[in-house]
Amino acid sequence: MRLILSLALIATGCADITPIEDGKRYGPVVTLQDWFTSCFLLESGDAVVLFDSCWREGTLKSALASQGRGPEEVTHVLMTHGHADHAGGLGLLSQAKVMGRVPEQGNLTEHAGDAGAIDEAIEEGQVLAFGDHEVHVIAAPGHTPGTTVYWVDGVVILGDAAIATGAGAIEPAPEDRSEDPAAAESVLKGLAARLEALELRVDWLVPAHSGGVEGLAPLRDFAQE
């Protein structure tokens, strides 16, 4: 709870953050805002995929309804990490397959109980197919041990691996919000090079606690600081 309250103060009290826009589309992904955080919806073929589950079940239900969907239609949930403001909606999604990296199971269990059990473990470098879209799995430990970044059709879903400032820069989450801030910063500094090595184009960088910023340049700039 202390972590959630701290993040709330950051997101609501700091003017130097790109604001979250509920319903904003980044490529094929739609933002579902839950106060100071967000999860993201991808619909492709028969797959209805969430990146994280937002925080509050009621808000998640309403956000899905705004997109013409119900919780029972969600087929997969890809977790960036297991903090409560990202895993709180899992209790509504019992029929969905929860996917995440094994090092994050402890946080998921702590914050979501049985609903946080990983149904399918995923690994660095794995490519997941959902309808017409491929999702690349990129390990990004630091904020938590199992923090994971996802790339889908030019959109990089960052979770809490980064935040976008009002000036359009990318920065790591504040040090006292991450379990290993040095690792979080190191991973973020190397992320642009990893994306380029994989030849993945980047149209948008999309954190959970701010709006998105365009292109790979903000990550390149951070790497050179």
C-alpha cells in the first residue's frame, strides 16, 4: 500500500509527467486508465489481450466496457510486473491465461493471491503470436526482479521500467520506487540498443504511469546521459 500511495503522489502531484490519456490508441494498443496507472488492450483475431490488469476491478470492468468488451472475453494477460496497481484486476479475469516471467511470481502472489498464479511462464527473447500481431518479450529486471517489457507492432509497453516526462524525455522510475534502482537504470540505458539489435522499429514508448512518447530517440538520449 505504501508503494501505491507513493506512486499516486508522483502521478497526481508532479506536473513534469506526460499525462495518461484514457482510450488513447498507440498502434494496435488502447490505453485503459485507472487513476494514476494504466493497462493496455490488444484485440487481434480471437485473442483479447491485456498488458497488466489495471488496479481496481470496477475500473477495469468499466474500461473494458468502453471498448465493447467484458472481463470474461479477455483471453490473455501479459504482466509487466506484479505490483498491486498492475495486478489488482486479475481477480476479474479467471478465464484468462496469465503470462509472466518466473522471477515475478512472488510479487504476483503477494498482490493478487491465487489470481496471480502464472499460467504460462515466458522468457527473454520469446515471440508470442496473437492473431495478426507478434509480441516480443524483453526482460527488464530492476524495478522488480521479473519486470518485463513488451514490443508489439512498433509499440513498446514499458510498465514501470520507465516514465515519460512532460518534456518528452524517458527516465527510470524514482529510485525509492524500485527494488534495484541501479539495475533498473542500467537496463533502461541498454534498451534502445537491444531494440535496434532485434531490428524492431519503435513508433511509441508507452509507460504505465505516464502517457507515451514517440520514437526511439528518447531512449537513445537517456542512454547517452
